Amino acid sequence: GGVASLHPIYSGDESLELEVDPRVEGEWITPNAKPGSPPEGEWRISAPVGNVPSYKVVVKNDHDVRHFNVRLLSIEGLRFFDAEFEGWEDEKASVTRGELPFVVSTHVLGRVWVEDDLIRLTFLRENWPVEHLHRTDWIHFSERLADSTILTEQTEALRATLLRAAQVPEAWDVAYLCRPGPECSVRA
């Protein structure tokens, strides 16, 4: 969910360091709004491998499986995530980043708070850039299935936008992940 960006908030060539938080690793579920109902999604977050600390995240729901490369970093004391789309699959087809020349990898950006058995994620609301940014910093288009807003700002300007939005609670949609268990809906 949320607004996507053509550019990352971490470019690899600056003073910001990527963070590793072992508490995010493992199995998570997206609680259903109705307690006692099955989860709306299952998440698997794998530990970083190699010298660039990024997490491999697989999100499964009733219809498909999505793959992301996720980085955590703090900007001015606020923790953000940058989830880069890696691939998608369902029972009929699959697409991976780089497989097709017209598929552009985008980044879903937001804030993240981690506890031992709960992750709180916030995603920039779809209408916030349209209402608060200069017209050249975003693209909005409507498709048959959904409206989409894509941020076009370069990395530095994108960080400034996220920091500004972080001060406005109404700019964000909230989602929760929790460890599998019967009390998940109650905790979220």
C-alpha cells in the first residue's frame, strides 16, 4: 500500500547507514480487522546476507506472492523503510525485476517501529503528495484497478519530503504485523 517512488531514500553513497534489527526477522501476519478471522497476509522476512544490510521480504495473500528488497535507515532520528519491488507471482504468471524491459522497479517508503512481537508500519497516503507537493514532484494516474501516485523527487528531496510528512499524522496510513497467534488482532 501507499505511495511509491521512482527513487530510493538510500542511495549507498552518503553518510546514512543502513540498520539491522534482528527483531524483524521471521514469520509475521497481517491481522484481519475482525478478531478470530484468518490473517489477511503472511510475511516472511529473511536476515540480511552480504555486505549491504537489506532484508528479503516475501508477502503472501489469497491472490498472489510479492517479493521485496527492504532497507531500514534513520534520518534525523526517525526510522524509515525503503521496500524495492523485486517480483510478483500468482498461479498463472510471474514477473521479476529486470525480466521485462518496460517494468520499472519502484520503492514503497514509510516509517517503521519494531517491538518483539509487533511491527507498526506507516505508508504515505495516496492523496498527500497531490495536496502538499509541487506538481513536478509526483505523477498521478488512474488505472482500471486502482489510482496510483508515484513520487518523482530525487533522493535528497525525497528525504526532505518524508521528514516533512513525518510531522503530519494525517499524512500516513497505518498497518500492523504481528507474530502468528490467536491474540494477533488484539495486539494490533
